[in-house]
Amino acid sequence: MVRTFRDLVAWQRAMALAEAVYLSTRSMPNEERFGLTMQMRRAAVSVPSNIAEGHGRQSRADYLRFLRVARGSLSELSTQIEIATTLQLLEPPPTMTDLLAETDRVLQALIHSLEKKPN
């Protein structure tokens, strides 16, 4: 039973992903601290934050809107990881890429279940 946003698997995975991003970006070059590193960290933090905020809203429509924003931030983060990897600024650990895929999967499942739920 989901009592708070902390009970949501999507939020739990997103929190683990944010932690992985913070730990992995520590090794990025200092000149990227206010560039790509900061963008990646903000996108990573945005995912669980939007899941939590949406859960706290009063309507399903608002909840879905925030979940979609979270999914957008997840796509943004995925692109930023790819850019950092291509530029050889980061070698993402398998746990981070696994968490990215898992978070996307459970977030999409949550969105789908809310869309199908009768009013």
C-alpha cells in the first residue's frame, strides 16, 4: 500500500539514480563543475522531486503531469550521460545505466496505471 511518495518504487529507484549520478560526477573534470556536471545533477534530482511533488497534488491530472515532467528529466539525464561518455568525461558504472533503465520502466508503468484507472 502506498501511503507516501517514499513508498513508490519509482521514487525509490529515482533516489538511487540521483545518488549514483552525484557519486559518478565527482570524478568529472573541474572545468565541468558548473557545466555538464551541474546539469546532470539537476536533472537527476528533478526526477524524484517531481515524483514526490506530483504525489502530493490533489488531482490525478496534476500527478500525471508531474510524472511526465519526471520522465522528461530522465530523458534529459540520459542524453547528458551519453554526451559525457562520448566526450570521455565520464564512464558511467553499470549500476547507473541499470538504474536509469529501471527508473524509466517503473515510472512509465506508474503513468500507464494512472492513465487506465477509472475516475
